[in-house]
Amino acid sequence: MTLPVTAFVAAVCALLLLVTAIDTVRQRLRLKAAFGDHGDAKLISASRAHGNLAEYAPITIILLGLLETVRANHMALMIIGAIFLIGRVGHIIGLYTPSEPGQAPLGRQVGVAATFATLLALSLWTLWILLTRNV
């Protein structure tokens, strides 16, 4: 396979999306709520876990693929991909963890930090390659 890191991260993200989508549907069926969240904490958590992953996974996968295409360091890409996936799992767990208002659970904090660090690293690396290589 030409893009093994990208393929792995995309496959794991797809599985996470499926799990979070199924839980969102399950929560909607429980409430008989076709639209909105009805103020229900479980539906809000499920919906945001799914939506947040759907918001961040595509750009991360695209950047990984672009870097892999230009033969960027394979080990570094694997580490960054792993950090992203660990962060996403942490974020999902954090969204399901009850917390006091205004206090994000540790999993959510780790997830946000890992996701932002991943996006920053991949973005800067891609821009650096564009500026320094003749691609």
C-alpha cells in the first residue's frame, strides 16, 4: 500500500465514526428525538463525540496523505498519526465523562491538546515542504 499511515489513521477514524454514529442514533431512538438534542446530556455527548471527530479527522487525514505522498519521514508520520488517534479516543471518553460545569474532564483536555498539536505539526510540516522543496 502506498500510504499506509494515512490508510491506518483513516480506517481507525472510520471505525470511531461508526461507533459514535451508532451511539448517537441509539440516544435519539431512546428519546424519540429526530432533531436537536432535547437538552439530554447523553444525546449531547454522543452527538458531539461524533461531530467533533467528523470535523477534525478529514483535514488530518488529508495532511497525512499529502505528506506521505512526498515521502515525508515515515516514523514521524506514524507518531503524529498515533497522537491524533489517542487524542481522539481521549476526547470521546472525555465527552462521556460527567463533569462539573466549566471543568472539562482530563480525557477531553488531552484530546483537544493532542488534536491541536497534530494539526499544527502537520500544517507547518506541509508548508515547510512547500517552501523548501520543488514539489
